[in-house]
Amino acid sequence: MDLSIILTYRCDSKCSMCYIWKYPTKPDEEISKEILEKLPDNFDNLNVTGGEPTLRKDLPEIIDILYPKAKITEISTNGLHTDKILPIVKKYPNIKVRYSLEAIGKKNDLIRGEENGFEEKLKGLKLLKEAGGKDLGFATVIQDDNVNEIMDIYNLCREIGVEMATSTLHNAFQFHKNDNYFYERIKVAKEVEKLIEAMLKTNSVKNWFRAYLNLGLIEKILGHERLIPCTAATDFIFIDPWSNVYACNVRPDLFMGNLEKQSWDEIVYGKKATEIRKKVAECSQNCWMVTTARTAMRNPKLTFLPKSGPLKWVIVNKLKSLLGKKICFERYIDYNIIEKSNNQKKREYFLGIPVKRNIQSKSDQHYSMGDFFNK
């Protein structure tokens, strides 16, 4: 099972596609180390995220608690505070670290609302590598605003010897945003094809399966159904800063319980969890996020192996790549069926613009922005 823990909704980026930063949590109400200590061991991938997790002053202690509980422990960060990550990487060289990067240079800073963000991230990731970090990379949200630069980001990653993780625009309840839709779906999808072909040409098995994950992103971008059904609540669990447990971060109605009031086993194996899994099986949300896509691709019994579908696709298309043949994307993707975007309003940028933040208390009503759909 994979687990994502949002340590805080505080964030010092001001991204155009996520408004977490407008609604920060109170530090003294965020999930405690005592709660985290009660989590079981043997997770496959445990992602420590936010908001911005480096804004937790106790992040090193939190990693000390969580690192032994998973085969892979990951920190997802905006990359603006390498000084907070560096001691952790020196202590745990194998820890997975992903810095959010949306474009090269000033374009990244504009999309993410970060002063000198690109330079800070690039310098910081190089420092982590020099310190002995072994699983480092950039994470990019593919969208209309940066699609012309995704190959530039990929080439930058290759140049400095780090990984590139990808996701794409989607709506989620913690974003306080329900209008993350594409303007030109085909244009974006066609650019992702280039990334898939490039990844298949490498000698990295990781990249070959990322190519398949990116194939799923094309389906998501076009508004098609998922490549593989979602297994949230079975293979993936999500915890928010108030210790609330959800099947995923898209549907707030898939609330499973609260770790301050209940045990892990009670939440994950109780009667309510069984009902939630039935709802997941019937879910019509068209998500394809790294978290739920990765777990859907994974063999349920031998989690270090993929399911047969992704494995077959990778073998067939890696062989084509070796033979110098083009990938026939039309064999897998119907470009004649394109979902009409629900919203054509351009996303706002907030770089250099002061914005009032609405602090969220634990007692407030949360995730009440209304219905939305991922198409």
C-alpha cells in the first residue's frame, strides 16, 4: 500500500493551478509526531507532502519516524528550502526527493508564483546530488501554460542526472479550485507523445514505465477513461493535516476516519472502509495521478512487479524504439474523441501580487468548494 501524508497546508509558493497556499493550516493543529508514530510499517511508497512540508520545523524528526515505515520514503517539496532538505539527504541518501518545477527560468517563477524559484531549485538539487542523494528529481504538472517546455525540462534532468516525474492538471478537494481544465487538449497530448518516445529510448527501466504512465496522462488530457481502474482505499490512502484519512484527495465523501480518534486498523479494515472501496469501484472521476496510477499499475501480490497490461505495452514499445520504429499512438488513443473543456478561463498568476490568506482552523468546515469533475 502507498500512503500520502499532507503535513501542512501552509505554502510559500503561489501556484496558478493550486490554491492550497491561500488556505493555510495552524501549525499547532497539524498532524503530530505522536500520531505518525502509530502508523504501521511496510508501506510501499510513503510520500511526505503539503502544502510545503519544509515549513514544518519538525520535518527532520518526522522523517526519522516515517523513513523506517516504507520501502521508499519521498519528500515532495517546492524546492525553495534546500537548507531544510540537505541534512535529511545526508542522513538518508536513498530518500526520494522531488522538487516541483513547471518550466525553465522565469516561466516557472510565473506559473508557481516564486521569486527566483527556478534558480533556487536548480542550485538546490545540485547541492543534494553533491551531498550523496541517490533518488532526486523534478516533478512537473503538464498543462497548457508549460507544454512547450516539457522536453526542455526532460533534457535538463538528463543533463544533471536526475529523474523527471510528471502529472497533469486535475481537480482535487485540497486545491480549493475546481476549474483545472485544458484549453487545447490535442496540442498538450501531442507534446506528451514526444516525452514518451524520449523515455523509451533510454536505458532506464523506470523511464520505460514512466512512458506508460504518461500514456495514461494523454488519456486524462483528452478526457478519456483511465487505462486501469483506480484502487484507492485498497492500494492507496491519503491523510490530511488534521489526521483525517481519505481514500484519495479528489472526493471528500470518501472519508474513512480520523487517526486522533481511531486506530489505523479500525479505519482501514473496518466496515466503513469496505463501503468506501465499493464507492471507489463505482467512481466515475477520470483521475490519473502518480499516486493512484502507480498503484493501479502495480501487481497486487508482488508489488515490485507491474501488472501484465503495462508490462506488455512497455516490452512491445521498447522493442519498437530499439528498432528505430515510431510508436503508433493511434493504436492506443482515439484522438477523434475529445472531451470539451468545462472552462476556458485562463488561470491567474500571482507572482509579486500580495494575496490575503484565510487560515483554516481544525473546527472549520473543510473541502466545501462544491462539486467538480476530472475530465
